[in-house]
Amino acid sequence: MNIIVLTPDKEIFRGEINSVKVPGTLGEFQVLKNHAPIVSSLEEGKIAIVTAGGEHRYYDEETGSIKDGNEAGKVITFNVSGGFVEVLKNEISLLVTGVKSGNGK
């Protein structure tokens, strides 16, 4: 699956993933490969991305720069202020209003 995470001013994450958990308005849910198409609003909460083998780019809040990675199974978390998620044919788009990085592990 491919995902892109955007705020109004920057790209936070782009790349291949195995799964993502998001704080939906009606409760947290996880998106896995071949998930049914969905559009949902997001509440304030944590997004947890599990990377797949393959290239991914992510924003490192500590350094303020974009970093590249290719490690499979890495969990990258962000705390978001809300937004929207769209899932269609293993392509995931997260549009969030604000973000703070989590543990990055």
C-alpha cells in the first residue's frame, strides 16, 4: 500500500506501508492491504504507520528535515489535530490540520 500524509504546509510521510491506524471520528480503525474504499473524518489523536520494505520519506520534527528510509516494520507515529483519510485501491491519503511527531520507533 502507498500512503501520503499532508498538512496545509508540508508533506509528513510518503511511501510503502503495511498498515496505518487512525483516530476516526467514530473510533480508531486500522487500514490493511485491500481495505474497502472509505472516506472518514479524523479526530485529535495518534496515527501509527507500520512501514513496508521499500522507500519511504518522512518529516523528522527534531531536525526539521525530510529523511529517507527503507526499513520494514518500523512504527512511525504522529499526533494529529484532526483531518480526513481516504482509502481507494491500496492508496491512502491523510490530510491533517496539524501534527506533532510521536516516538518514531
